[in-house]
Amino acid sequence: MIVSEFKKKLVESDTLVFELPNGELVPSHFHVTEVGQVEKIFIDCGGTVRNERKVNLQLWEANDYDHRLHPNKLLEIVELSERRLGIDDLEIEVEYQGSTIGKYGLEAKENGFVLTATTTDCLAKDNCGVPEEKTKVEVASSSCCSPETGCC
């Protein structure tokens, strides 16, 4: 989900609900501790220089059980970040504390947002020797080629 889609969903929402990939909800007393634009410049294992830019949204929960962030307030925070930091309309990455800081994608759902699982991947499979996954083909069995016939 990109920033403009997120803002549109915030305008349409009465409450903020974030669901983790396992179906659990982020506690309703969460705080948004950061909104920023993150740039990652790196070299993949094949030697190609790459540049990745995302908007980072960090959710945090404390023992502040009376805290409730309204969608309009979060919209104000995002718009302030756009003005003051020059944030672009980029893909949003959400950070949330589990056993360590988890990084998630973000999707809209009817009554809120879902944090989606992210994975690592090799970006240069053709250059670093990772074998292609072979497609499994199911062979129809035939009596002429069974081990008992002696033809194999």
C-alpha cells in the first residue's frame, strides 16, 4: 500500500485497527512513534547496485492503556511528515515489536489494515549460482514401464 492509498483509507475510517499476519490485533492502545522515508542503497550478491525507498511507519505499544489514536490524528501526522520531510508517495513498510522488530507490508481490509509478512530473497539468482526451482511433473503410470516389467 502506498501513502496516498493509506491516507484515503484513514479518511474513510472511524477507528484504527491493525491486524498481524497471524490474525492477532495490535493492541488498540498502540502509538505511532515514527513516520519517515527510508532509503537503502546496497549491492546485491551479483554485484548490482540497488536503491530502495519506502515510507516507514513504526507502531509501538506501552502500558498506556488509555491511549487511542484516531484515524484523523494519524492522517495529520502523515501529512505533517509529507510537508516537513518531503515524503514521497511510496510503498509503506510497518515496523512492529515482536520478539524483535518485525518489518511488514501493509494492506487495507474492510475494517482496518493488515500487516503482511515480508520475506528475504536473492535478487541476483542468475549471477550467484542459485539453481532454478524445477517444476515437478507428474508422470502417468503405465504397466509397460513399471519396475516389474524389466523395461526400465
